[in-house]
Amino acid sequence: MKLVVGLGNPGPRYAGNRHNVGFMAVAALARRHGIGPFRRKFQAQVADGQIAGARLLLLAPETFMNASGQAVGEAARFHKIAPEDIIVLHDELDLAPGKIKVKQGGGAGGHNGIRDIEAHLGPAFWRVRLGIGHPGHKDRVLTYVLGDFAKAEEDWLAPMLDAVADHFALMLEGRPADFMSKVAAQTRPAEKAKPLATAKPKEGEARTSGGSVAEVGAPPPSPTGLAAALAEALDRKSQKGNG
């Protein structure tokens, strides 16, 4: 069994954020391959299913980004899944919008969600880095990742998520190079897309020592179906401009 994790912050207020593109990718996988419903377990929203005959557990932590390893570690230990069989999808500032890159092991690259998973499981898991572009200056990073995708960004966001869902079986088969090639061939050149600035973070959010985000005094997220909620958020954003 494979454990496929999408990273993000839980709750509707974050659903459209660039930082939540990992959640969006998990939702795209669930929709494309008929996986669900999601249920609450392991401090996360989880759903069992198959893609091309391969068994997997989709997981989206409800712990907030900086504590993602708590949920991922709990699920991995319960199901006795080795780090080599874990695939984590997450936002990547250092890739052009719409580009992806796959890597096993390595450092966290400044991503606090990845750093926390490494603290719980070590570095041997797979990472699918989903490019969102960089705002140009480190002082704008927090505002940028916590901003919603703008309507103009749908030109590369939707094709990227579709391509990841279409060809994800290749990742499960241990063919990451083929997966990257297929996604690249299906998506438009990301060089034509540029990062867009967004509004300041919402009240109640704070920068952590690593530059990522935590929420202060937030109520626990409601256990509504993750895939349905994210699909609705994406549908809304495709119908009206934002940012």
C-alpha cells in the first residue's frame, strides 16, 4: 500500500491558497479515480482506494502545515508503510508555475511541512513538488503562499492538477521520470506564467521561525468531505476572478 499525502492548511478560509495546492492535488486524484468518501482519522482526512490496481491511502493532514508529520507519521505507523512508499505533494516556490519535480529524500528546502514529516519519519519519502512560482522577494513569501490563486493562474493550475491526476499511476509503479515527462507534455509551458501578488495574510495567522504559517486560536476544522470542499472551491475560482 502507498500513502499519498497532500499538504496544506485545513478549513475553508485556506482552501484556495497557493500553500494548499497539495490538498488540491489530492482532491484531483480523488475525483479522477473515484476515491472516497473522505473520513477523519490520524488527525487528517483520509480515503482508501486504488489507482490502476495499486492500493493507496489518500491523506490530507488537519494539523496545520507546520505539524504535518504528526498525521503522516501516525498513519504510516498504523498501516506499517515504509517512508519509501510515501508520496507527498506540496507547493514549491522555487519551481515555475505549473512545473513539477519529483525527488526522493533530500532536505526540506525551507518547507516546514516537509521538515516536520522528516522529523517524524526521516527523509526517505518521495516528494512531488508542485511549482507555484516565487513572488520575487523573501519578504513577500508569506503573503504570497497564503494568498488565493487568482483567476489568471487557472490557465496553468487546472492543467497541472489534471495532468498529475491523469498520470499518477506512473508514480505508484515506481516510474517517476516517466511521470514527470507525461505531466510536462500535457501542460502548457510554465515559463509563460508569472507569480501574482495577493492580499496580506488573514487575521489570526502568524509567521513561524521557519517562515511558514501557523494559526493562532483557530477552532478545530469541521470534518466535511475534503475532496468535495476543494472541488467546490476550485469551481468557484474558475467562475470569478480573485486577487
